[in-house]
Amino acid sequence: MTNRNPAGHNEEWNRRLFTGNIRRVTAGKGGEALLIIGDTKTALYDAGMACFAEGMLENLERALDGRRLDYVLISHIHYDHIGALPYVLQRYPDVCVAAHGHARNRIVVPEKYAQIRQLSEEAARTFLGPDATIAPYDDSIWRVDRVLRDGEELDLGGVTVRTIETPGHTRDSLSFYIPEWDLLIASETVGVWEKENDCVVVNFLTGYRESLESIAKSRAIGASHILSSHSLELLPEEIPVYWKKGVEFMKRLRLDIERELAIPDITDDERIAHLSEIYWVGQTRAEQPYGAYVANAKAELFEIRKLLEEANG
């Protein structure tokens, strides 16, 4: 079973897509998959979940309209953003996969690709039914061909894609800025706009301070157009609010975690269950299986514990 939402349309979340030469090829829940089209080259930004790969590939082929796929740009190596990458590589074996250096090193580690497979299978059962599974692929297919560094640019022909390192959600998180369109494609570190909950979700899995720095760095670009991870384009009047709400969310989550850590004689699983009643809601719950939420929450507990230990000397 495949979610076959047509490219550029998702009634459930009413997501808006920037009107530049970008095509939304996402086919289901999870991270967005976007095709950036230049005069001479093309680049696929992320690939989405494995369980929606068939529909995404159909959308991608339609959007390419006979053109070559030159690059896959990886924002970070979480299952909901690159779970479908193996199927892209099966279909387009000559494509250049470009990502952060940490992604290149981690993506070939058996523990990492086993985790991606496990969470991808859980997502298939969650979104497509208890008997659903993902299509087969060989684990040896995982690869990164080109390491992208901060400020490095890819020329697609009239469209420049500039790499912006934005660690915090993960160590390998990358945003991308297209100066010709004054467009920032923001990584998940910078924040996911959840309009129904009136918040911008920022999950600081590998660094609280780094996330704050990445938000400040991204804001300083001054882009007049922003595509937010998982939620697509912000309206111009939403952009100043977006930056503010992301920082507010981080501070609120940190305080809630500190309160949980101050409760004696309970386990981290109990703490995470308490936090889930506040934070595993709305769009997050609709797009994230509980197992993935737990993995993220454990990382955030670890990060805040570390900050508290540093503060206490």
C-alpha cells in the first residue's frame, strides 16, 4: 500500500510550497522531498520515508520530465528524511549523494542503518497498517559521495544552492540557501512550524546551545522566503514569529525536562511518558511513531542532564 498524494498537494496539512522552480515530490507523512530544478542540473532535497517511496519516485519521475537527477542533498540522516534513499539509488544509481561529513561516516555504520530500517518498518505499520512492510533493499547501498561544508555552493545553472551547517538537531544537520530566490530551506534544527499547536518545534538532540546558535545563524541570513522542515513555506508575516517561537519552545522544553529530572525515584521511561502528554501531540504525533519520539526524548534528557552537570560544576 502506498500513499499517492500528488506532488505539491497535501490536503491534510495544507502545506504551501515556494513558487520558484521547486517541485514537491513528497508522497506521504514525514520529511519533505523537494526537487530543485536549475537550467542545467537538478537536486533532490531529502527523500522522505521508506514506506512512501513508491509514490515519491512516481512524483519525482513526473517532476523530472525526462531530465537527469544530478544530486541528492541530505538535510540529516534520520529515517523520516532518508528512509527512501535506497530506492532513489536503485532507480538513479549515478546520482551524487551530498551530505555533511558526519553523515558520510555514520550512514555506513551497521548500527545506524539498522536503526533506520527498524524505524522505517515501524512507520510502515503505523501509517499503512499492522501488516505493512517496506520494500526490500540491500544495506550495502547506503552511501554519501560528496561531503558538503559550510558555505560550499552547488551550481545547478542559474540556481545556486549554498550549504549552511546547522547542528543541534543532529551533528550532520544542513540547511540550504538559494540566493537567486532569497530562499532558505531550513533544517529541522531551526524548527518545525506546527500551526495547529501555535508553536515551532525544535528538538535539540545533539546540542541545546548549538541549536540556539544555528537558529541565530539562520535568522541572520535574512531570507525573505523560508521552507520549514515538515511544514513548507512560511508567509512573510510569519517569519519573525517563527524565529521567536522556536527559541520559546526550546526554553519551555528545557524547563519541563529539568522539572522531570528533579523528580526522585522515577525512571526515564516514566519521565518520557509524562513529557509525551505535552509534546507528542498534533502534527508531531500524526507524523512520528512513538518509538521515534522516545529516541528523541532520550537524547534531549541526556543533553539537559549534561547542561545541569556543567552548571553544578
